[in-house]
Amino acid sequence: MPRRKIALIEIQQETNSFSPLLTTLKEFEWSFLKYGDDILPEAKTSKFQTGGFYKAMTEYGRNTVELVPIICAWAQSGGPLSEDTFAHFKAVIEHSLIQHPDLAGIWLSLHGAMGVQSMTDPEGNLLEWLRERVGNEIPIGVPLDLHANVTQRMVKHATFISAYHTNPHRDHFQTGYKSGKVLIDTVLGKAKPTMAFRKMRLLKGGGYTIDFLQPMRAIFRRMRQMEKIPGVLSVANFPCHIWLDEPELGWSTVVVTNNNPILADQLAKELANLNWSVRKIAHPQPVTPESAIEKVKQAKFRRLVGTAILCDVSDIVSAGAPGENTHLIRAILEQAPSLVSYTSIRDAQVAQMAFDQPEGSWLKATIGGKLEPRFNRSLDFEGKVIRKFESQLTGKVVVLQHEGTHIVVSENPNPVMKPQFYQDLGLNLWKADLVTVKNLFPFRYHFLKYNRLTINVLSAGTTNVDVHQLDYKYIPRPIFPLDGIESW
Ligand SMILES: [Zn+2]
């Protein structure tokens, strides 16, 4: 029997609807953008979804299926995609579909919280558009990020939807592998996925949904138990990305069984009830920049044996914020200039200007607050250029130092996921009193070795974790916690 062709399509970006900056092909090129066979070297070695899917295709599906790589596109979180960028992706896919009219399946790896300029539910739109082209018989398997906003249209047109089981996310590869296996079985007629979906009028997020901490730990554990029930192909729980302003925004659950709709329905409902039951458990409350610095100053022993990590929750680059918030740096300069601090800020103009200066020279600059002036003011700073660095992802990067304050100014936004970000610039974490990061979850384990005190700092910006302060225009109402409702 000839091998059945399965297409690989991956388009991943998490949109912050409140960011004024559109995401274009340039932002995808910073991270990853490849077409056709150029995807293969990455797929063979990737620790992410494509790597898992590639393994399923080449090992589990050996001799039965054949891979047709079409597109693999990743961008950091940011503002909505421009219409042109989305149209470009569709044109690439359309061209490949014409070249391969004999596809037997499509692996469509999406984020699930991607926005496009002047459009609602673009990923539902993409699925519907694909269905119109390939018909209803071809299975389309859709692995998503756990922060996806699953919509009715996505459920209608996908054959099955699955997702990560961890937050912070650590199972990208397994998610790619498992979704690949289910898709191969479906293509070969060994499985018949049936999906059940529940949507909750629930908006909580931002530090509340870590899989190994309460209140979500028991729910994630139950989800993993459910996946072991015979006939269950996938169980997914989606505590959504709260910075996506969409008409169907809300938490959801999706359960896929092998042709057992009653079981799928029961489990999807059980999981939704579990989520709803913990909705009133309070978030850890972030503090102001001023009190964060005071806490760091008081934590003398902890600083001696490590460092304090200040999470800039109003400017979370990994959730789509521009990365140019000055509130925290201003508080450091005013209250603790002699503490050894490492902070990161995006400012393309200053990074380019400082990059042309020799190391050791002094520079006066007005930093940050330029892309979102409604949220913060630019900061006047005079410092010594002590290090320079350049890469595709970060652009030009310069470290400016004055007394203990080290400001890392970069051309592109930086989430500061790992200590290597500072270490590669010659900044020693053991010598730091405080460092700032612009991601909500991954720093918690990447910085574990050095971190003696985590403080979430709230100022102003596009990733405010307080949903009451977000400027939503399109979300459904009523919704918890904005409205007092007793049922999801
Ligand atoms: Zn996520």
C-alpha cells in the first residue's frame, strides 16, 4: 500500500490585543520562519511540537505515512498579526495544497490565542478556510498551547484538538508526538476521534494556573488520570490567555475519545466543573515597584546567598507586552542605586546608538516609554557601555552601567526566560542583589538555582494581571470575575 501523505503546518503566535504594535513577517523571522523541506533540519532536532510530530511520523508511522512539510512559523508574543502577514501564510498553504492534492491528513499546530488585525477568531477562520479546500474527509489534528482560546468554529472544523499538560510549558515535544500518533491512527483508519467541548465564562489568569501549585494541581492531576481511561485519546484544559480581546474569550475544556461521545462529554463537563469550583481562590497579589524595592533591601540574607527576582507583570514580553516599561528601573534608581541590579528594557534607538560606542565610553540616553507613552515615561540615564552583543532574536544589545545599576538595552523585546540572558553579557547572577524578568512562568524554574525571593511587581502596561483594569471591548459578558455569576 502506498504511504499516506500528512502535511505539517505550524503557525504560532500569542497575541496581546492591547499592544499597539502589529506582528509582521519580520517578527516571525526573528524567531523561526521556514518553508517546505527547509523545515526538516529543525524538525529532526527540535524539542518542540515539530520535533515530537516528526518522531511520530518517522518512527510510529514508519512505512505507512509520508511527511509533507509546508510551513513552520514562530513569533514571540506581541500585538495582532497584520492582515498581510496572515494572507501570506494562507497563500503559502494554498500553493502547497495545489501541489499535493492527495493529502490524507493535516497536522495543524497553532497557538490558539493568535489575533489578526480587523478579524475575530483568525485560527477558526484558518480551519474553516482549510476545510473548504480539503473537504470533510481529511482529518485535521490541531495541537494547541494551553493558553488557547478555543472557539466553536475551531471545534467544528478540527478533527481533534489537544494541548500541553503543563504550565509553565515543558511538554511541547510530547504534545507534538501524541497528536502525531492520533493523527496517523486516524489517517490509517485505526481511530475515530470524537470531541466534546465546554466553554466557561471564566477569565482568571496571570500566575493563577501553574500546574504544580494549588489550586490547579489537583485539576491537572485529574486530567492526566482521565487520559489513562481506555478509549480516551486526549484531554485538554485551557485556562485562556486573558490579554486576547475576543468575542468568545474564556476558559475551555476539550476531550477527545475514540468514537465514544458520551464519555468525552462526561469528562469535558467534569473538568469544567473542577475549574469553576476553584474560581474564587485568590491570586497572589503583586506589589508596587516602590514596595518591591523595599522588600529587596530588607532581604539582606537572601541577597547574600542568591538574588531576588522581580517579575515585571505589567510588561510581560512573553505575553505580548512591548518590553519598555520604566517604572521598575525608575524605582531602582531612586531607592537602591547601589544595589547590584540587572534589568532589561527594549529601546531600539538607544541600543543602535550605544552599539556604535566603544566599550568603556559613557553615554547619556533617554530610555523606554516610547512605544506606549500612555503607560510610562521615558527615563534619563547616564551610564558606561560595558558590554555589547548581537543576535537574530535580540537584535543589538548593550549593557549600560552606573554604580550597581546595570540596564540591558536591546533592539528587540526580551522576555528574559533564562539566566543565560544576563550571563552571556558577562553579568554574574551570584553577585546580583536583584534581577528583573518579563515572563510570568518559565523564570520560576530556569532561575531556581539563584532565586531566593520572587516578587511580582505591578505598575502599568498591556499585561496588567488585574482583569478589572483591562480595556476589553469584545469579550462576552457576563463573565467571572468581572460579573457576579454563579454558573459557567
Ligand atoms: Zn501558553
